Amino acid sequence: MAVKITPEYIDLLNGAVEREIQVSLQYLLQHAKIEKLMRKKLPENILLDKTTYDAVGKFLREIGIMEMKHAASIMERIYYLGGQATTMAKKPVIGGSLSEFARLGVVAEEEALVLYRQILEATIENGDYETRELFEKIYGEEEGHLFKFQEYVHMQDESQEETGKLSEWRKVFTDDYFALLNKAVASEIMAIIQYTNQHEKAAYLKLRGRETPLEVVTDNNKAKAVSELLKPIFMQEMDHLEKISERIYLLEGEAVVMPDPLPKVGDTPDDFLALDHAAENDAILLYRKIIEEAMKRGDTITRRMFEDIVMQEEQHYWTFDDYVR
Ligand SMILES: [Fe+2]
Ligand SMILES: [Fe+2]
Ligand SMILES: [Fe+2]
Ligand SMILES: [Fe+2]
């Protein structure tokens, strides 16, 4: 093989995947937190600020999705090089105000640029021009993110912590309730990482699996089908993550940022489906429990939100179920 692939090289690329997952989650959760920050503003500032908040929010959401696409394209490349793409992420740091989001964004993007420069050098040493091209494109995009965050850093910081005691209606939002809601956050993060990774691995298996006519109509098609069916599903999981974390932030809680349980990729399309089927089953059970708890506490908004989400998880479950038998 013309390209020199070492375990160290795959590790280096997986380091990039860890970064991309981290910032994707970081920006999506910050976007989810903006609604809360907006409501804390003084009334006389609200018109002016709303424009700023909307602009930053839109930017965070867009790049959050873009970073997950970066993660996916690097995972894809790792599979093509014969490696196993990681499901780990560096820990996202969320912050509590727009200017803090921006400062954290600057740090994250600068770290990415340093790592990607190192990767670009390694691609030359290894004769891996395809990966080089990929990282040149990503590098350019990260640089754009950095500049944008630098603009926002200079925005005034008006986050004011609320003081005083909790109003009566908020007493149902106890720590154990937040812990329960955060299990949902962790489970959505697990699903996003697991499905994104499998989506790329299945796309790779599809190309690799073309050996006998029988495989063309069976395994090969299955890999293709699995890759295609995962994409709309993980987009929905990202939407769930945003909704649930936005709710937690609004209630003055903090969202967790790591997956739980840890994502499991599997080796074959059949493994993927079995793991995903089980994951959806677990999510449905957890969300039913949350609905029950929300009902008990009179938290109608959270209850309705999870009723909508659990309907989609059921659809996911049945989608995987069709393939599992
Ligand atoms: Fe990125
Ligand atoms: Fe970026
Ligand atoms: Fe979900
Ligand atoms: Fe799901």
C-alpha cells in the first residue's frame, strides 16, 4: 500500500474525531442554553439583545452540526484506512454567557488548528494525500469559526446570576429530578455518537462487501440500507438533545456532557442493528419513567416534550426492529 498506516497515525486521526465530537456537543448545548440567557435580560435591553442572541444562537447551531459532519468525515476516512473510529469525546465546556461561549469557542478552535496542522504534516510523511485534502478543507472551516468567535468575544457580558430564594413553583425541580432528566441527555449523546460512527462504518462496509453475487443482494445491501437509515435518525437525536438540554437550562439546571452508556459500534450491520434496537428500547423505558415523574411533579411542559420524543424513539425502535428479525 502506498499510504503508510500506523496505529499512531490512526490515533492521531482519532484525536481529531474526539475534538470534533466535543465541539459539536459544546456548541449544540450552548445553543440550547441561549433561550435561558435571553430570559434573564433586563426588559429595556430585550430588543437589542434579542438580535444578538438570535445571531449567536443561529451560528452555534450551524457550526454544531458542521462539527458533527467533520467528525463523520474523519471517521469515514479512518474506516477506509482500515482503522476503528473512536466513540470517545473530549469533555465539552459550556459556560454561562455569550461572551464565555465565545471565549471557549476561541480556545477550542485554536486547539483544533494546532492539532490539524500536526495532522497535515503527518499526512505528508505517510503519503496520505486523500486525508490531507480532507483536513485542508476542515482546517479552513475551523479558521472561519475562530474568526467568528473572536468577533463575539468583544461583546458585552451581561450574564447576571439570579439571587434570592427559589419561588414556590420551582421547588419540584430538585437535584434528583435534574439527575433523571440528565440521564436522557446522556442517552441522547450516546445515540448521536453511536449512530454517527456506525453510519460511517456501514458506508465503508458497503464498499468492501462486494464479493459474491449473493453478498451483493444480501450483506452489501444491508450495509447500504443501514448506513442510509441511520442518518435521519441521528439528526433526530440531535434535535432531542437540544430540546431536553434547553429545558434543563431554562429550569436553572446544568446539562451533562458525556454519553451514558458508552457508545458501542459493533462489527457488522447486524451488530449495529441489534445494538441500536437495544439502545432505543432503553431510551423508551427511561423516557416513560421521566414522563411518569414529570406527571407526578406537575411539570407539564417536560412531560409533553418527552411524550413527543418517546413517539420518535418508538419509530426508531420499529425501524431497527424491521431489520433485526
Ligand atoms: Fe470541526
Ligand atoms: Fe470548528
Ligand atoms: Fe432520542
Ligand atoms: Fe432514538
